[in-house]
Amino acid sequence: MTPRPTVVVVITLAAWLAATLAARGQEPEIVDGWTVAPPDYDQSKIVELDEAVAAERFKDVNSVIVVRNGELLIERYYNGASREQTHDPRSVGKTVAATLLGIAISEGYIQSVDQRLGDFYDLEAYDNYSEKKEAVTLRHLLTMTSGFDGYDFESESIGNEEFMYPQDDWVRWALDLPMAEDREPGDAWRYFTAGVVILGDILNSAVPGGLEAYADLKLFAPIGVRNYQWQHTPQRVANTAGGIQLTPLGFAKFGELHRNYGHWRGRSVVAADWVDAMLAPVVDTTVEGNRYGYLWWHKSYTVGDDAWDVAYCSGNGGNKIFVFDDRDLVVVVTASAYGQRYMHSQVDEIMEEFVLPAVREDFRASAGDQVSKWRRAPRPAPASPSLRVRDPGK
């Protein structure tokens, strides 16, 4: 059996120290801007998780981070990963584009999610022009309902992302694609990475200084994320298809920003109305048990008799940022099981068998009629004219 990583012991001692200092009225430990919470959870469950990873029941897992009430509760690293090491989360990075779009709308650089592609491109200059293509909006790109003839989950689809990467110009290749004959924009969900690349290109042209500088100034710097690295398109635009590398604690900050409705340490970074619209599930997906919002997935875990509704970002390899809004909980899992059949299912097992049971007693939803807001009807359109977000259910 592979020895359990020594950093697990170090983090356990850090949590113990935080509890000791708190008991003595001293300042708790601060880790990368996080206050370390006392180890008030079922530690035996996390020890069992450590052992399962060491025994390779779960393969290529790199970290598990749990933030509760804005404090760092659990921090585990495996298979050579460390606190300072950045990680490629693949499509988790798509969600960053949705957040940046909200900021750009609130600052007036983009008018609304209902702007059409024709507002940004001369679509007649591209192949396969049609009125249907003219009808595609930013909202359709955000919700994977654009109607382009592209579906990443089918290898033979002409719009599959794997055909995009060898191209000299990803945006032109995407806009040259035909529209699907059997779907209209807004009709049905099809996972289409190229649509998010188009979204990134629109942002890059609209915001001052380009997308990369804008993201640093408006998103990453305000939440204290300094250790990160973008990948780029052939045109050297920040790649919104995925792959932006942060540390696990950096991903946790991104998740906490959204759990806290766009606020970070008392400062508004993203408009709360935008976060509400972004996280609301508005369309069914082709993945059983999952719905989709503005580049956010939605599902429910079951722990005992409790349903744990969650919005989450997801990427190849088994990379996740989970936001349990009604339980004040953020969980990050980073993994390197790229392309493996078990990459997502093993994360579900980790969550339902170990992580959620470890924090269950303190976060069980109260009895009665309490329902996660994501199961309620979507909020009406916000009053703020700067956002111009329509009812996300339409």
C-alpha cells in the first residue's frame, strides 16, 4: 500500500492548532487568505478517504478542499500535489467566462445576454450563413443551447471540440460551422465548447485591455488569487474553453465568491443578481440527473435521507468546484484522471461516502418545508438596468 501523504498529517495539526488558539482567545491560523476552522467534522471519514486514495480505490486524485462558512475546514493533497501547485481543471475554466461576462455587463461593456452574434460579427462573412445563426444569443452560448451543429459528447460531430484544436483560428472555425437541422437556438442542450470560445473572443474584444488583463483586475486580484496561469488560443486570447490553472485554494476562492453571491470579504466583485441568474438551472442536459445554468451544472447528492442540492463546475479528469448554497459549503476536488471512464463517478463516490457524511451533522437541512432555492421557481428579472437579465426560465 502506498504510504499516506505526510501533508495530511500537517493539515490535521494545523486544524488542531487553530482550535487550540481559538480556545485561548488567540488569532487563528491564516492560510492563503483563509481562516483555518477548528476540526469540527467527522475526522474518521476523512481518514478513511485518505486510506482509500492511498489504496488506489480512487485514482489520480490530487486534492480535496472543504470550506464551511467561509473558513478552511479540510485541506488534503495526494499523489504529489501541494498547496502551492497549480492544477489544470479543464472545463472548470469555462465557468470563469460566465463570471467575467456578468462583470462586463454590469460595467456596460456588453449590453445584455440577449445580444446576438450579429452584434459582434459580420456573420455573412463566414461559411454556412443562415438566419438561424443570426438568432444565436450570448444566453444560448452560456446555456449550451446555441443550436450549432456541434456536440462534444459525440466524437463524430463536426463541431466536436477535438476538431477545433488543430485549427489556426478557433473562432473562425466555430463561426463557419453550420447550424443543426433538427434544433433551433434555445431548443435543446448540447455541450459545445466552441461556443464558449466564441464567448471569450467577444469578451476579449469588448473589455478594456483584453480578457486576460480584465480578468486579473476585476476577478482574480479582488479575491486574492495571484498564482494562476491561462492557456491561450492560437490568436493569444485567454482560452475560455477551459484549462486555466489555479491552486486548489484558488479554486475554493472562486467557489466561495459564488456561494456568497459575488461578495468577497465585504466587497462586491460580481453583481448578486448576476450570480443568482448564473446559478439558476434553466435547461435539462443529456446527462442523467443534471441540469444546467450559465455554464454551471446542477445535481443532487443523497446522504442518508438528505438530499444535497448543488451547483458545480466540472472538468475532464474529475475536477469539480461544488457550491452548496443552502449549507454554506464549498468543496473542491482536483484530479488528473483525464479521459478515464471513472473520472466523474469516483468523485461522486468521494462526495457521498466520505466528504458529505463528514460534515453532515452540522449542515443537515432543517426539517419541514425548507427547499433549496435552486428547486424553487427562478427569481424574476432583477431591477438593475445595468444587468438587463431576463427571467432565466425563459
